[in-house]
Amino acid sequence: MSDYKVDLTNCDKEPIHIPGKVQAHGFLVAVDSKCIITYLSENISSFLPLKAKDLLGNDLKVLEQVLLPGETPGLINQMLQLGKHAKNFETINPYRIDVGNLSYNLIMSQIANFYMLEFEPTSSATEIDIQKTIGRSVTEMLSGKQLKHLLNNAAEQIKTLIGYDRVMIYKFSDDGHGEVVAEVKEDHLDPFLGLHYPASDIPKQARELYKINLTRIIADVNAEASPILTLPNNGEAHALDLTHSTLRAVSPIHIQYLKNMGVASSFSISLMYRDELWGLIACHNYSPRFINYKAREASKLIGQIISSALEFKQDEELLARSEDYKAAYDSLSRQLRKSGSVSSIITEQNSTILDVCDATGAVLVFEDQVIKLGQTPNDEQLKELNAWLKRNMQDRVFHTHQLPELHSQAKEYSDVASGLLACTLSKEMGELMMWFKPEQITTINWAGNPDKPAEIDEHGQLILSPRKSFDVWSQTVKNTSDRWTREEIATVLKLREDVVYAINRQANEIRTLNEKLKQAYEELDTFSFTISHDLRTPLSTIKNYSELLLESNTSLDDDARRILKKVIGGADKLNFLIKEVLNYSRVGRAEMEYTQIDMGKLLKDIKSDLVVALNVPNLEFSLGDTPPLLGDRTMIAQVFANLLNNAVKYSAKSNPPTVKVSGKEVNNEIVYEVSDNGVGIDLNYYNRIFDLFKRMDNVRTYEGTGVGLAIVKRIIEKHNARIWVESELGVGTIFYVAFRKSGNGSA
């Protein structure tokens, strides 16, 4: 049994997976790999004519003689071996065992080097055959067209199926606190619908277990849990991991919590969204209630079906919103590629910057103008806010839904600008775009004061407060707006790239030259040093040793000589490329040699080199359409070599690694896509990946210097082309490179 002492000061750290006890409605036996009984619950004598101390240390067959007197000896061991080879016990569980007039479900699982055998009654408080009625119930649940209808239908049908007094859909927010978003209950019970519960009610370690065990039953909060016993010489007496146990005892804090609510038993079903815990179907009963393993498994299936439907409907609603943003963005993007005033294009057309996200106000600060759309702070307030952003913005994008909490002067205009999304166009000149969301003064109804979950008893100890701790406690939230969504931020970032591109194209010659020269001078020394020292020196060593080996070793066969010649040839080719890049970096204004580039041949050559150089197993590398480009062949080759090298490198651990490259004509541009299914790029890094020596946190273990994409960006800009990225962590990345069909634009 665990010696961990739990109180309200440490319940978020309580090791609830090793409580050292099981619930009273069943008993547990754990055997080692040799089928020696190593652990068992003390209450086994309440179910079988055996004493726990007589079984510890004995072979499992001793228990089988009582459980299965007429069966073949070693039957349970055979089932354990079957589950071990199958790597799970899903096809075996539950196995019915009749002992006298009683029947038990045997539920088997493996944890580390032990096999757990859990026995619980086959009888159930649910008389309906859930497995037979599940089809009709699921049809009813999925009949709602909107997410809220799905959740309400789900609560209604689950209450009908398993008969608990109260069934709630409980949704977790980003900060871990929960809200009851749907509820069906007996008429005499007070409603919980709309109530919020602090994150401490279901702490992080409990939420993690809900992701592993998709159902959880507490049959009787007033029943005394049974200690798990083990051999006297077992040093792990308190450490049997019950993560996968159906009988795992309940935290004393949670037991007291349920008692304070008047709840006698509970059952929960996990709801998942993209492999994360979205919420729970929480079922409460006000008298002890037990539903058996088969009923719980059927409930788990219902939960999985609801999770899939929930994911579909939630994604559908998000897609509908993002389509509106995309339509506005596409319209602005098309206009920005044409000639005309940037400020007029994005603020005076049918679609404006106000339409690319769910903002009520937007501001463009550009070329000594402040252009306001919708509801915004006044001119003086905007001037002060711009100065604050200039001092505090670390990246090119900034967003918050609580601006007055970060910047106290914003409280003066919190009614129109509690939410701020800003992105710089030129930080030095204070040019930027800003979007605003208004204050949402909301009243959150908590089930008790979330800041006072405990009281002090007569001994000075923190204890859970009694029944009144669940009385509705209202909190007014000010200086807060709706949160900015991922889709809104991504759309604004894409728009920023288009606006910056248009500004650079239309800016006067002096301003463009100054910015280019400043960037070139800052990068030139570092860039040249890195290339010459980090690449040329080891390359020369490789070539010299290869030539020496070829000339001096007469025992080499023809294959070895051919390979060495390829190494020398590859070194010469790469050395030439390095010299060309160095010449380009030193002479920033040098004329480029524009030619018609056969992209099919170029990409096949790059692919062949990468396949050999990186040697990634099971790599799926596909080439689609490869329309020709007009540009400097050496530089274009370097662009695609860098992008494809990254795609192969960062997808190497995927199964299988998949890299695709293809091009197509879009309007007056040739757009190439380079996609992979690799590690992905965090949204917060989108605006920094092209900076020199900037590397993401999730690729620190991969070899690289952070120079490649900076070179790519510089070459792209020299071709008057565009590059942007779309990515999702853990899913993959797509780089888009768009070249004008007229090449350098001088034709």
C-alpha cells in the first residue's frame, strides 16, 4: 500500500496509478512471468473460500483449483500466454468464471513483468443489453446537425442506456478547468448545466489516465477499499502499477469530493479530440451502482463513436469559419500582386484586412498614415499602443486576449480592444497591422469558489469544504476578449507575407537599397565564414584523402575505384557550388545569368544525390509535374536542394517518410510545392524560419546550422519570387515557391 499522504496541498501530485488498494466490488491477483502469485487483494476471502496469506507465493494453479475445479489445469496460464503473444487481451476479456452460485468476469492485463487478473461480478445494474441497442442509440445521438445537438443527444441516449441519475457532458478548456455543456438528469436534482469546475477538481495526472482508460467506474464511494498484499520479501510492496486496472481504488480526495456532492457512485467515458482529452461523459448516481465489464465496453464504444463525430463536427465548424477568412485573404492576395497602393488595396476594397479574422476593428500604420477600420482605439491611444508594441514585441507577430492585463493603459479602451493581434511590416519604422476584439464581460458560474477549495479544521489541516462548496459562485471576468484562433493567426501571417512582398516591390529605390544593403552587410561576414570554414575545409580533406587512396592503394577493385571517383567528382561539384555561393554573397548586386531551366532533370539530379547522401530507409520520394523556370540555374538548384534536403531529413523518422515535389501554373506564376510528413513547424516559428541561424526547438537533435533557409529566402528575393510555408506539428510541412513567368521582371 502506498505511504503517500494526500491532502489538498499536493493532490495534483498524488500518484493515483499506484494507490495500493482496489475497490471492494471485486478482487485482484497478480502473477509474475512464472505464474507465481506475487500480489493479491486482501478481500479475496470475501469472494472465495481462501485466505490471502495462503495464496501468496504459490503457483497460480492453487487458485485455479478453486476457480475452475472441472477445467484443464493451467487454463488461465494458457490464456495469459495467448494474450502475451497477441500483445493485448482484447479478444479474451472478459472470461466468465462460475464459482458456486456466483459468476465473475475475469479481466486480464499486463503491466511491466506482471499479469493482473481482476475478478468482478457479471451481474449489472443495467438490465438493457447495451450491445443490442447500441445501433439505435448511436443513430439518435448522431442525428443533430450541430455540435451542441450532438452532445445533448449523447447525454440523453447514454442516460437511457445505463440508467444513472445524472449524465453530463463535461468539456475541458485550455487551462484545464471544465464546464458542463450538456446534461440529462432526474427531475428532482438541481441542474449542473453551465457550471464551471476548477482544474484542480480533475488534476493533470487524472486527465492523463482518462486518455489511457476510456472508461472509469466507481461503484460505491462508501465501500472500504481493499489493500493489496504482497510477499514479505518483495521490495515493491507498494508499487504495483494499476494504470490499466479496472478495480483501481480511488483517491481519498476524490472520494470525499463525491461524498460532499452527495454522489454514491460514478461512471465516466472519455471523449477524445485529435488524441487529446476533449472532455468526459460524467455519470452520477445517488445510490451505489455497478455496471459490468461488457456494459462498460459498449459504453466505451459509444464514447469512441461520439469522439469521432465530435471531431468531425468541430472540424466542420472550424472549416466553415476558416473558409470565410480564406476567401477574404485570397481576394486581398490577388489584388496585392497587381500594381496599386498597398494601403488602398487592403483597406478600401470589398474585402479588407478586417475580414481576414473575427475582429471588430483593424488598423494599418504605414507610410506615416494611420488607417482605421471598424471599432478601434483613438489616434492618441493607437500612437501610445504602437510605441508599447515596438518596445515589447520580440517576434513579428503578437497576440493576446487580455491586453489590459499586460498593458495597464489599455484599460482605457478595453471595451473595443481587450484582444489584440498585431504583426510588424517594418519594426524600425513602426509600421504594422493591428486587429482588435472587444471586451467580453462574462459571468462564469463556478460550482463553489474556485479560489477556496478547502477549509481549515480544528487541527489546522486543510480539508475539502462541505456541501456548500458546490453552491453556485459567480465570477465576473473583465478585460478579456474571445481568444484568437489558430486559423486567424495563420491567415494574418500569410497576409503579412503578401503585404511585405507588395511593399518591397513598390517601395522606392533608396529605401529598398538601404534595407538590402543593411541585411547584406549584417549577414555577409558570418555567412562567408560559415561556408568557407565549415564546408570547404572538410570537403577538401575528403577529396584529398580520396585522391590519395585512389593513387596509392593498388589493391582496390574496379567498383571501389569507381566509387572513389564519384566521391571526388561529387566533391568537385560541391566545391564549385560553394565558390559560386561565396561569389554571390560577396557581390550582392552582381548580374544573374537567366536561363530556361529544365526542372525535371534538375530535380531528378537532386533526388539522386539526396537518396545516396542521406540514405533514409523506406523513403517515398515522388516527382509530379515539373514546369520549366526562368532563373539562375545554380541558385535555383540550391533553393530546391535545401528544401528537399530538409524535407527528407525531418521526415526520416516517419513511417514511411514521404516527400513530394511538383509545380503548376497559377495565374502568371509557376508555383512549386515541396511537402513532407515530418516533424512540422510550430506556428510561432513561421515568421523566423528564414532568419539566419534560427532553428526550431523541436529540431535541435537534427544536424543543421540554420543557414539553409536564409540562403533560400535571399535567392528567392533576388529572383523577385515568393516563398511561404504551411505546417502542423507532428503532421508535416509544405513549402510553396512562386516564380513569375517573366523571370526577373525586366522582359
